[in-house]
Amino acid sequence: MDTYNKEIEHYINQLLIRPGFDKICYDLGKILEQSGQMEDAQLCYQRHVPVHLIEKYAQSNKSWGILNILSQNSNSDRDFRYEIAYSREQLPLLPAKGLSQNLHPNFQKTNVFAKNMLVYFLPNGRGWANQNASAVLTQSNCLLPTLSTGVCNTVPASNHLPNVYQLEGNVVFLSSRWGSTAYFHWILDVLPRFQLLRKIGFCWDDISYFVLHNPTTTFNQEALKILEIPPEKIIDSSDLPHIQAEQLIVPSIIREGRAQNWAVKFLRQIFLKDLQDSHRSERENIYISRKYASRRRIANEEEVVNLLKKYGFRQVFLESMSVIEQASLLYHAKNIVSPHGAGLTNIIFSQPGTKLIEIFSPYYVNTVYWQISNNCKLDYYYLIGEYFDNKDGKNHGAKDILVDIDSLNSLLKIANLT
């Protein structure tokens, strides 16, 4: 057991030196599993370092805490207060449709519960971020996990953070795990948080700075320009990873119940408002290709495309389009077929009743777009690909997909995609 203790201590302190690194947290989980501490191991696999292990092994003298439960009484706490922008709601889920009446286990949910959407105010609050994680801390060095992302709960105990950079005025902290680099997370997790600010009465003149992590992609810049965020008000947390604000303002992170009505309405307003071809009455069938992606590509895409052409589908490559162009394309789509991937983020722009077939690897069935389809009133179908080993060494979430053409043809007929 002494050997295990030394290894656990090593990994805990590595996470103090390099907060946010998934691999270290995963390796810690493996050691905990080997030592029989299964509950703690599972938490590490879910990117949560057990607090009691930090308390026991962290080589840190700093006073710190983690506020796991935020009750209504917290609003009177001297460290922060919050305002409710949108109240919690229950989002019902209609059954997905496939080749069989026996649905995949991941499609068994009947409801999604969306929590209250809040805006927090932290006098002298701090924000820390890297590309994999973010942490929001009160002035007394308590972590707020509901506003933080990734492997972040060793951050308040760390003595190895970069020097804090002081900022005056109202500073909005929006940095989050993958928040600016991944299209899905940018569109559905980050941008709606601007609407939370608007909803409680903020205009951009009220805000001194917006903190985002590496907002340099074309889709980042396009959205910030549309939202009329002055470039001089943007702080990149890849340049300033650790900041403290006179007043830190942090909108809720949407973890469950993405594409709620208020969020979809906001996103459609900003990306569809100037639709150049809004007069078009024709709607088309589109196949969203991942040919140029690094993962979850269709292994036999030529066969798939040839079949879909018989049904009048056009192959499209969304990575070459602006967000507005993607929004327009999906708005005018009648039927959509696509492997699971970020391109399906754009179904929030589709018209109610649009039919969608989503194709999965049997190794990875993530139902987020089924949930979004429900919220957007789309007609959702799914197809699970075949098991095959192309020896690419990719993890389950990245493996390419082999489609059984006869199965796809059968599902196209079931869905009546013409």
C-alpha cells in the first residue's frame, strides 16, 4: 500500500503543477483502481479529483476550498451573488427511430432537466484557464465547480499557478474547456452565455473585458464581430491564464439541456437575421461529410455517397463555410444525413420537421444531437455502424465508421427521405 500511496501522492502533486491535464488524472484513476479504491478511480475517470485525496496528499500550504453545493443562501455570501436569467425547465424527449423497435440503451432517456441559468458576480474573483480546463475562484480561494470545467479542482490548492494579473471594472470570464477551439462548444456552450448577460440587463458598455481562451478561429472571430464585441475588450487567457477582477462576472455553463428555446432563438437571431437567400423556397437533401476530419470519418464513404445520390442528396463540407453559410445551408435543408460530429451543431438552424439520420460508430453513441433535435422539433433517426478494426489506434470516441449500405438503404426507406 505504501507504493500506491507514493504514486497517488505523485499524481496529485503533478496536477498541482500542471492543473487540467486529463492524462495525469486518468493515470491517477488507474492507480486508485489497482489499489482497490474504485469509487475514487471512477471520479478521476470523470475528471474529478476526490477532495479528500487533495487534502491528504497535496504539498500545499494555501487555504482553499471547494463549494460543491450552491444553495439559495449562497446569494448572501460575501464572496459572490447571482441573478437568475432563465428558470430551470424539463425538456421532454420523443423516442429516436432506427431499424429496430429495440432502441440503443443510450436512447432510453425520456427527459432532460435544464438547471437555472444564472449570472454570478464575484468581487475580487479569479479566473484561471488552459486549453483543457478552467476554474472560477472566489476571493477566499474557493472553487465554484459549477462554473469550472475539466480537471480543475486541484487549482485552488496549487502553488504553481502563473502570477495573477489584476483587471479593473466588470470582467466577464468565459474561458472553458474546448470553449473556443471546438465548433460545437463554441456555438452551444459559449455564445449563449452572452445572451444570459443581455437577459439580466447588461450592454457591452457596462463591461470592461471579456476573457476567452484562444478565440482565434474564423468562427470565433465571425461571431464576436456579429455580436459587436470590441476587439480591445477581449482578453485571451492563453496569454493571461490567471486573472483577478475588481468584479468577475460569470454566466452559467450549459451542461445539460443544450439548445433550450432561449438559446436557439438567440443563435438564430444572430446567424440567420441577414440570410441573403431567404427568398428561396426550394429545400434540399444534404449529406454532411467528415472526409477531411481527423476522426469519425465514414470508412466506406464512396459507397454511402453513391447510395445517397440516388435519393437526391448532395455532399457538403462544412469546414469550408462561414457560420452564416452553414446556418443558411441547414436552414434550407429538407433532409440531413451525417456521421456524428460537430457539423450537426448547425441543426439548431434547421426548420421544424426536418428529417435527420445520424450515423454512429458502435464504439461511441453520443445522443446529444438527438436531444437537440427534440428541442428543435426535428424528425430524428439513427444508424449504428459495423464493428471493424482498421488498426488506427484511435480511442473509442474517435474511431472511423463502417456503414452497412443495405442497412442505410432500409433506414432511408423507413424515413421516407425523398
